[in-house]
Amino acid sequence: MRLLICAGGTGGGVYPALAVYEALKNRHPNVETLWVGG
């Protein structure tokens, strides 16, 4: 699985995105992730 995560430069966007990433990583350990931020 490939995952693209886009989040702003503040915690209000980054922390929810990180929580989603961690949940998906637990279910799909081989996930490839690209983070894009501003």
C-alpha cells in the first residue's frame, strides 16, 4: 500500500495526520508513506 499524507505546518494538521498514519501502519505494516507539508 502507498500512502500520501499532506498536512500543514502546524500541529492542527500534522497531529491528526500522524494518528491516521499510525493506525494504517498498524493494519498494513508494509505501507510506503510520502509526507508533504507546508
